[in-house]
Amino acid sequence: MGPPQSSRALILRTRAYGESDRIVTFLAEDHGKLTGIAKGARNSKRRFANCLNPFTLVRVHFRQRRSATLVFMDSCDLLRLPDTLAEPLKFAYGSYLVELVDLLTVEAEPVPKTFDLLANALDALRTGPATPAFLRSFELHLLADAGFAPRLDGCDSCQEELAAGTPCGFDATTGALLCSTCKTRRENLVDVSEAVRAALVRLIDLDPAAARSLRLPGDVRGETADLLGRWLSLHLPRPLKSLGLIESLTR
Ligand SMILES: [Zn+2]
């Protein structure tokens, strides 16, 4: 067993294991995504009390185990309960943010910016609604932090600046934006209007909480959501379960 370590962490998901244990996946500020075993967590009211539900901010005390993928969780200190996320729609949006982070991170690779992004977005969700601008800003920042930064200012092919006033094209197989000249040389590109590109530039300049009050006009809102959905699906290993929950609550 390695030396004791501790880190602030956000609980991403947890499940029962055996008679009394839990398997917990969390995003640790200093260590990235880790999955651990919390021995006796289903019976112990002391070491993990109220700490292992999704969205909870804790300080986790753990040890790495030699030749084992699961870390050994000694205990957790509760830092913040996800109290207001008990409301069904907020729970659904919180699940969406957490699921995206879970699917776009790999185990044991530190991603401190993603930790801050998720912590701040979950906090913002406690105090206000998940507006379209809030969600799109979160998705853009997450893609950027995961190393899939969408380039928004220049053509991926000729490198020329994307000219204001002319629509560009999105290549859904590579996730690249192409200028109006280069896009005529490829097939099956999705048109991206200047208004949508301008909205994306604005959304990545602001963190999700600050972007929340931006009003996206109806057509821009729909196109931006569609474009980011395509962008994300290029990098997601499976469809998002939380989308079904959101749809069932907003239909
Ligand atoms: Zn070009």
C-alpha cells in the first residue's frame, strides 16, 4: 500500500459492492479521475457519512494499492452537500455535467482546470438555472480542457482567418472548422453561420456561470447546441444516459 494521500474531490458516481462496500469514482483536484473502494461504507456512519453521493464535494483520504487499479479509500471529510441538486431538473443537469466529465477524462491523469470547471458549474447550478448558454459554455470549456480545443478563429485547412460575415463549415468527422473557400472542396460539411461562430467565441471567453445570462437567439441556440452535440459525440465513447433524463423532464 502506498503512502496516505488526500485531495479535494467531487464524487462522480458510486455503486454498492459486496455486502458492505462501495466502489466510488471521483474527480480529485490533484490526481484526476480515480476509482476507489470504500470498505464498509454501507455500514460505517463515521468514515464516509453523507460523502459518497454524486455531486458531493469532499476531502478524500486514500492510498494507492500496488498492482491494483482501485485506490483504497480510508475516509472522506464532507466539504459541501449537493443539497439543492435534489430538485429533479437540477439533478438531471448536474448528472449531464458529471457524465460529460466522466466520459472525457481518463483515470489518474490530473486535470485541475476540469476540476475547477465542474466545481464552479455545480455551484452555479445551485443558485440558478442551466440556461442554453451555460450548458454550451461548459461543453466548450470541457472540450478545450480535454485537449480537443475547437479552433474558432482560423481555417483548419488553409490557416486563413475565418472572415467575418461569411459562413464557415464544420467537418463532423474531424471536428474542424473550414473557411468558405476550403469548405467547397469537401463533402458533407455542416454550415456554421457567422452568428453561431461569434456565439462560440463569446461562450469560450466566459466561464459557464458568467455565460449563463447571455441570451442566444432561437436559431443560434438550436444550431449551437447541434454543433456542440456533434463535436462532443466525436470524442464520447458512448451516448449520454443523462440526456434521456433531461428530455423526459423537459418534454
Ligand atoms: Zn480555408
